[in-house]
Amino acid sequence: MSQSNGPVLLAYDGSESSATAIAVAGRLLPGREALVCHAWTGVSQMVLLGTAAELQGALRDAAAEIDKVDLEEAEKTAAAGVQLAEAAGFAAKPLPVREEHKTWRALLQAAEDHHASLIVAGAHGMSGIGRALLGSVSTGLVHHSNVPVLVVPATARDEDTDGPVLLCYDGSDSAKRAIEIAGDLLDPQPALVLHFWDSWVAEAPALAALSRSVEGMATELDEIADEQSSKLTDDGVELAEQRGFDATGLSERAVGPGWMAVRDAANQHASVAIVVGSRGLTGISAALGGVSNGVVHNSRRPVLVVPPEETE
């Protein structure tokens, strides 16, 4: 289980996207200790289908020589990442790790071994040796990590991000934990607590064809939903303030998919980052629906995804 005072694990592969992720994370997490983790595959494993320890004779010697060169390159890449991290305000150290299966698995293992409090990954970039999308890596991290993951899209560098942190809240344990963890990880700062609700009136034109009384009921139901949403938002603001945020509430009627409501609110308020709670593979829980993938893949701003608490 991660500790909030543990190091930040910065996934770095030499790409511009991963460099952007480090720079953006530095603004959110100034002065934190960090490990710049570069996962390398090695030509020997790709060509000889095994590491040096798994081979024999001449093949073992050849693999060991190739691995030595590849490790040196991995160390150079990690060192370059350290320079970027230090320029971004981190107290950073290099951490090259060898991946044997998938990059995200190597990163998760490194995070566990070093008790990382957070993993930072760019949304796109290079993975391993080839030009694979780091999107697959960030997706694997979000879906499988027991540690909070900050996904930074390459577009984040072009966005106006001088606004508050957007805290998605629906009253669930998952959303409460997300606010608590965000409060532990981030410095005290302004925050906007968002709760959105679905409108029955939006469906009224179709319902009106069946019954005018149904249309009237839809309006009444919207009034109730609006009132309940405002109450939930107030509860979220109180929790956020307890965790050190200078929080205000935003209760919005959703127009379209839930992830669009989150994205649009973040854009409208120039949010520095979006915080969402996840429930394993299903994404944001309860009223927010299964929209975490939509938020992560469509946001132009950093998204902090907080997994549920581990159970023993």
C-alpha cells in the first residue's frame, strides 16, 4: 500500500509526452522526492527470446553483452529524465528497471518495491524499444494500480491551468477517498467540488408523446434531483475543506455523457487537474457512472485517478 509521503514514480521513456508529464507534475507536486523510472526491454529478450540467465553457452554470453549495452542506454535515459525532474522542482533519482512482460507491470512493481505514493505517466509516447503508444501503458496503470495514477495528456502543456483542482464527488466511498488522497498529495489550494445529475426533463419531449402528466412529473423529479445534488455538493465541499482545500461547490445538470460534464467543467474553470475515484476496472463509481476511461482519454488536462483502498 502506498504512503502519501512516499516518492513519486515518474514514468519516463525519452518521449516528449513523458517529458511534458514530468514538467506538469512538478507544478502540481513541488519539492517532492521522485524516482524517474525507465522500463527497458532489451534486444536480447526480443531476439533471443530470453534473458541471459535463461540461456546457455554462447547464447548466454551474447545476451549478457547485449544486455550490458541496453542497460547503459536505459541508465542514460533515466539520467536525462532526472535532469528534467530536477528542473521541474523534484528531488529526483534514476530508476531503470527491466520489463519482462508489459511496461505497466514493470512500473507497478517498481512502485510497490519503492512504496511510491503516486505514479505519473504521459498519455502518449514511446514504450519499450519501439514506438508503441504509451496510452496502452497509462491505461494499464489506471486499470491495475493500487497506487494513485496521474495521467498527463500531451495537450496539458497548451492548456490554461491557473484554475482550481476539480474534485469529482458523488457521495460514494470511492469519491470520498479520492478527495482524501488528493488532499494528502497536493498542497493546499483552491478546489471545485463537482457533482452532476441527469435530467428527466431532457427526456420529456419523448415522454410527452405518451402522457402530459409524465412530462409534469419529469419537472418535479428534476427539482428533487437538483436539490439532492446541491446537498451532496455541500457535503463534498465540507470534506474537501477538512483535507486542506479552499473549496467551493458546483452542482450541474449533465448534458450528454458523464465524462463530458467533467471535461467541460474543467475546461470552463481552467482546472489545473481533475481528481476522480475509481472502483477497479469499472471507473468512477455510483452516480458518476463508468466514465473514468472517458475522462482519462478525452481530457486535455491532468487526471488523478485514485483506486479504492486495498483490502487485506
